[in-house]
Amino acid sequence: MTIVSGLIKQYDLRQRRREIPPVLITGRESGAFIEGERDASIELQVKRILKTVAAKGDPAVAAFTKKFDKVSLNPRQFEIKEKEISGALGKIGDDVRRALEKALENIAEFHKRGMPRSWEYESADGVVLGERITPIERVGVYVPGGKAFYPSSLLMTVVPAKIAGCTEIVVVSPPSYKGSIHPAVLAAASLAGATRVFRIGGAQAIAALAYGTRTVPAVDKIVGPGNVYVTVAKRLVSHTVQIDKEAGPSEIVIIADDTANPRWVAADMVSQAEHGEDSVAILLTDSEQVARDVESEIERQVGRSPRRELVAEALQKYGAIVLVSDLDQAVELSNMRAPEHLSIMTASPKRLLKLIKNAGAIFVGPYSPVAVGDYIAGPSHVLPTGGTARFASALTVNDFLKRSTEIRYTREKLLKEAQHIVKLAETEGLAGHAESIKLRLKQ
């Protein structure tokens, strides 16, 4: 029985541009953007949750936790005590702890290298200008925990916040493991340096972080991926707190030529599809043989996947193997799609790399599968999705920093430029601005 069929499509951008399906251009149809009646219904539900939590606080969080997570907690049980967090290190195997420690080491090294510094300069006439970089004091980190458990997501968000110098790093995650949070996630929280951990999730956790309750502190920024309810909640509270981005379904675009290993290409497509039914997996290739081999290999690999039904649905809806006339067209299509993950498996990947304009993370060569970036390489796996890599970037230490400009004029410099300031202020009709300069000239 055929599990996944009809993946191979053929396009020539010079002749058939109008026939390119939306999945190759923006990803809007994949659910990355909040549109349509279904999403309007979700937004209405989330608005009610946010409004209720804002008005009633902890009791509302407890009620929604019981309703959605099927876990009864009183507010005193929301926060996981430090003893339990540190004790989680003894509940995971030594091999898991070593893997977490290695991932943390690599993540920390990467973000330390990207840490910007405050700067200033003094001109010849004594004026000092500069930029002061300071950490956001309180950040909230959402760690998903519905279909699986993600200690890697905790590391990818908490570690850069810690390196940035955030004073308070509050983690929230659904109580989906025996009424609490999986020990591997708690162990990661202990290793990474999270200051507080709460066993609450969903839109109610986002509301608690945004507005604050008697038990959960209000934060200044919320980061981390989640399901559609979490994503909508983040967007709706973004007028109150800053958010990192609206995370959509996971996606990968692979550019491959006839040197690519079809089994590896298929495995990378399947690995992204197993994230969820709305995940996107696209292969762009100029080799008909590779296209057919990958399609056959996908059929075999999906057939033995523990998440067979989910993977098959994702690939059938949002999977594609696209035959292009040459690799330059593949690059053009990839730039149009602006994928979360871009993998280049060609004989000369560096040539194509120079042509890439839009991608969240780029994996170069056959030995750099997305799983390397998901877990251990160092850069955060919290990436722009749904075509937003056209203007958005991966989560970095910069997401946890603020910049304040510094301006320090001397009396002599002010006198020298006063006439220009006054003239501009008067041109804009702002007499008070002009007067604040004129008064200083009279001294």
C-alpha cells in the first residue's frame, strides 16, 4: 500500500511561475499564519483565557490547567521547588546528563562569542556618544511539553538569557509528565541556571507571565515555541510584554544535486515531518534520479516510523519533491520560501551558500543534518518560520539585551550647533524644544 504519493513535481520558473503552489512561496497555507475561521475561533478562545487570568489570577490558571491538562493543582503547587529541580539530575541517566552538559557547553560557547559590548567615542571637541547594552531583567521561557518533552528547547532559550545577564529567568511548561515536568527538562533547568520553574502551560501560562499573578511573576519578555494556542497568546500579549516571535510549524527545504545520498535526504525530510501534521518538508533538486530515489526511500522510512500516521499526513499535505532546471532555480525558490531550516547537499555548497538570502538556519554539507542544530551544535533552534526568515532571525543573546544610546554634549558644542537645533524645532512647530536650547544660550 502506498503511504505517501505524488510528491514529485516539476517547475521551470521562467515559464510556469504562476503555477508554483503556495507551499513553495510563503507557507501561509500550513498554519504558520493565523487565518481563517478555525484560527479566528482559536483566537477567541485564547482572548477569553487571557482576560480571565488577568482578572482572576491564580484561580483561573488552576482552573484552565485542570480543564486542558487534566491536572488538579492549587497555586502553591505551581512552582517546583529548588530541591526537586536539582534532584532531577539524579533521576536521569549519566549518559543523558553528559549529553545535556555537552549541549550546554556548545550553546554557551556560541552565544558568548556573539555577546555585544557597550561602546562610546569622544570627538575632538569633547562630545561623547555611545551605546549602553544592558540585559532585560525578567524573562519568561516557555518550554513545550504536550506530544513530547524538550530539554533541548530549555537549553536553547535559558542559556543565552543567562549569558546575557538576565536577573530572573522564569520557566513554564505543561504538567504533562505524571502531573509535573519531565525530569530531563528539570535537569536541563538546573544545569542552565533557570531561576524559577512553574508546572503550568498553554495560553494560561503566557497570560500569567504577561500580567503576573500572586504566584507567578510578571516578566518583561516571553520567548520559546509552543502550539497554536501558545503562539496566539504570545501575539495577543505582545502589547504588554515583548515576545521573540510567533512560532509556526517546523519546516525544512533541502537543495540537492546528483551527489546527494537519497537515504539521508529522505531521513531529513521525515525527521522534520515527525514534528506535527502541519510540518513542511521540501526537496529542490535538478536530478530526476535523486527525486525518484528519495520518493521511494521516503515510502520505506515512513513505513517503519513510530509516528507513521502523523509523518504521512504531513508529507502528503505539505511535502514536495520539486524538479528544477538547475540549482540556481532551486536557490531562487528557497529564497522565496525563506525556510526555517535550509539544508544544502550539493557538490559545491559554498557557491550556493553565497546566493542564499532568506533562511533561519543553514546546514551545509551531508554531515550537517538539522538534528545537529536541534540538539548540540550551539546556535539556538528557536528559528523564524512561515516565511518570516525574510525579515526575522534566530534567537540569540541579542534577544535578551536592551540598547540605550548615550549623548553627552559640552557647553561649547551646544553653542556651536544651537542655531541648527532651534531652526529645526521651529520648523516643526515645537516652540518648547527651541526654548530649551535658547535658555541655555543666555547663561
